[in-house]
Amino acid sequence: MSGQATKLEANFSTLVLSIGSSAAMALGLAPNPVSGEVEKDLDLARFNIDLLRMLRDKTKGNLSGDEQKFIESIVTDLQMKFVTT
């Protein structure tokens, strides 16, 4: 491993981004990184959006302003894309 490798940081934003990316792939908005194919699975997309909504609700009052705006933005964006899919 080179000294130039980027160190991944486990934090709230990374978790939200990971779940959000899974939802985007399930909506067919991004290719599966393994197969390279665009696949739609609306049940999986709904599940991931619901996970983000639950995370948002359970962490309410415990997030920084930036974290709250970030998760709210991701949830809203994915919900809008879901209903137009």
C-alpha cells in the first residue's frame, strides 16, 4: 500500500453517502461497481431510503447543522428520484 493512498474515515457523512449510493444504484442512477451494469431494484431502493429516513429520525438533535442538512438533502433527493422512476 503506497503512502499516497487515501485513508477512509468512518464518520456519519460516510455512512449516509454509502447508504445513499446503494439507493442510487438500486434506482438505476449509477452502475453496479462489480458488474458495470445499470440495474433497477425499486424494493432495494425503497429499503435504503427508509434506512436513511430512520437514521435521520433517530439522530435528530444529535447531529451538527451540516450533518443534518446533508442527510436531509440526500433523503429528499432520493425520494424525489424514487417517485419519478
